[in-house]
Amino acid sequence: MVRSFTLFELIISIVISMLFFMGVLVVVSKIYKRDYIMIKSYEFESESEIILSKVSNYLYYRIPLSVIGYNPVTKNYKYIGEINNNSYPVLEWIGEFFDAKKELNLSGFIDLYASKKPIIKAINFNADFINEILKNKYQTDKNLTSFCAIVFAGSFDRGEEWILNDYNNSFGWHGGGSEAIFEIKDYSCSGGDCNLSLKNPKNRIYEKFYLVDSAYAIARAGDLNKSLLVNCPGLLDVDDNTLLLFYNYRPWKGESFCADFNGDGNVSILGRDVKAFRVRSVGGHLEIKITLFSSKGDINLTISKQKVVF
């Protein structure tokens, strides 16, 4: 005779099997969570380092006094050294044309004795080389009179100190004046040096200058007017936590970045999953802080890093 299970034994077997499978599911779930956290943490560590490295490389060639925080909603902006809150989510600055500073093609100095406003004599200024770099960088046939301008270094290589007392008339930010920037009207070269004819030079000239070719802006897409992002060429698949770099626009010509009203220029993606991006000025240096965030089910992963740019 074959003995069959009683109802009680069957129920006990089912309960034991369910408990076993529940235990297996718990173990598998914990293993999955652990692996996800480990893999995502490694990705975030690597991505945050890459983003901070890119940002710091761009900011290293900033004109120090040109760095601002900008609020695209209120249209207000402030010099970065005067900001102590998070009301200015867009970071902007004017960048030195470092691409052309190779060998003796752009020394960044003038002969003060041979210069008299509005014409300055730039030493070791290879206009042909500079124009070729501009052509390759911006895919244009225009020369440095269309893309470049000069900012004098002032006494401490930061720019002219009067700027802080009249910031709305300094670099042309968002409709302001641009008296700290000298546009190049024309140029003539001989023997490696060039005479640069400047437009409306109102302030002092110094021996050292920066040749600038573009302004830059960094912001999370969620901190911008997303309806204006359609004005940025080639920008696809963007969510609020996408960190963007804007370039190829010139405030001293009345331009702004392409995700601003009446904006211009280009954009590229610096990183994704960026929950927060903050920059503050500390003793003349810039402290960058970035936070990456990811959420999947009941798993929330956050990594923050910071870096100082001198």
C-alpha cells in the first residue's frame, strides 16, 4: 500500500517551501542591491572625477573677475565672490584663448612704450596662427576681429580692480556694458609682432593682457528654462539632472548662451545624474561641489565630491 499525504502534512510542506523560497528571494534581493550599489558607486566615482576634471580645466583659463552666478528666471547676476546663497544656479565666465598659447604665437604681452591708445603693439602675436586655430575651433572663415577681444590683466592678473565697483558695465553680461573688454577693430603685423587697433578703449592699458574668444556657462538642465533648450543645436535626450556646458558666445557683443533668451552659441553634455552643482569663491579660488544621485526601486544612491580650482 502507498501511504498518501494527509492534509496537515501537505500544508506543512507548502509552508516550509514558501519560507524557503522567501528566504532565497531575500538573499537574492540583497545580493542584487549590493551589486547594484557597488557597480553604481564605481560609475559615480569615475563620472564625478571626469566631470570635475573637465570643469576645472575650463575654469583654470578663466578671467578671474569675469566669473558670475546668473539666475535665468530673474535675469539677475552677481560676481562669484559676492554670492553666499544658491539663488544663482548658472555659472558663467569669460575664457582666455588658451588654444593659441603655443610656443611664440601668443605671448600675452605688449610693448607699453610702443603702444598708444587706441593702438597697442602685441609682442610675439602670430595673427595667422591665431586665425587658423579659430578656423578649426569654430569652423569659420572669420578672423580674430570677429571672435576675439582683449582683457588687461591689471595689477594682480585678475583684471582691473575698478570692475568690482561697476560690475554692470564690465564684461557685457546680460545687457550690461563692456568697458573692461577691448574689441579688436583691425590689426597689422610685422616681424612677429602686431599692432592691434582697439575699439573705444576707455580705461588704462597694462603690459599683460588676455586674449579671449568665448564666454562659457555651466548649469543643470533643471535650472534652466527648458523651453529654450530647443535653441541649442544637437541637444538630445536631456533630463533635469543633465549638466550642460555652453560656449561660443560673446557677452561683449551682446550675446548670451543658447538656453537663455535671445541666446547663441553651442552646448555639450558634461554629465548626467547630477542632482546639484555649486561653485563658490574662497580666497580668490573656486570651490566646485557636485552631487550625483540615482534612484532605483527602494535604492537611493548619492555621491558628492568637490575640487578647488586655483
